[in-house]
Amino acid sequence: MQLVAKEHFMALTVFDRLSGFLQGKGVDFSVLQHAPVFTSEEAAEVRGTSLASGAKALICKADEQFVLIVLPADRRLASKQVRKEASVKSLRFATREEVEQLTGLAPGSIPPFGSLFNFPTWCDNRLSEQARINFNAGDHTVSISMTYEDFLKAETPRMGSFSE
């Protein structure tokens, strides 16, 4: 067994961690490098995919816990519905500073895998309407495409009606 220096481990990018995680789960995925994108609409256009197939990852604070909520990119968070379904009193988006501190990433580049950051993952039921999902993989210039079924196999999120 080869020991890996702490500095090397710490230098692993989120993309490296994500691709290793997916390979470890035995799921197939494809990687697309592209021009930087900062909105779901730009991402869908550069990927040549539908907006609905985008898996938008939002970091939110639900009561005292941060969670990652995944929605189809053509929908928005239904805060009242999330609070009701998840039995939480307060729900807010994480601030830009919190997102960067918690993930090391800029908003908009976060993959839909809360487990990479030790967060629970909650997924909107509507994402199941997509055979394949697409998402940024830790960078505004790298996307991953995979089947929705493989996403469920790899992440096993809490499902619910979280979007409108």
C-alpha cells in the first residue's frame, strides 16, 4: 500500500474527488470541458442539452444544518414546500462566503453530491423526469453527464417535492 502525502490529498480538486467517488460506485459518466458558464441557461446551451436536465445544486441552511438541495435547472426552490416536507422551521440560501468556506467552490460550480462535503443531499422528485442529468463538476468549465438512475445509485438522496 502506498502512502499519500497529506499535501497531495489536500490538493485533490473537487473534480478529482467526484470522479474518484463515481468510479468507486461503478457508475458511468462523461466529462465535457467548455467555456466558463455562470447560469443554468448558459450551461445548457454550451452542453447542447435541455435546461430541465441540469441538476442545480443549492446549499441551504435548514434550521441549524447545511443541506444540498438538487433541483432541475428550469425550476426554483419552493421554500415553503421544503420547510413543510422536511419539517424545518427556517430555510435560507447559504451566503456566497458560506458556500466558499464550506465547499472551497464558487456558487454555480457545485456538483449535486452533498456527500462530497458531508452534507445531506435532498433531491426534487421532478429531476426523475430526466433520463440523463448534467451538472458542473467543481469548476465553471467542466460538466459531467450521467444517467439519473446512476445518480441515485451513487448518492441515495432524500427525495421530495422541493421545487416550483
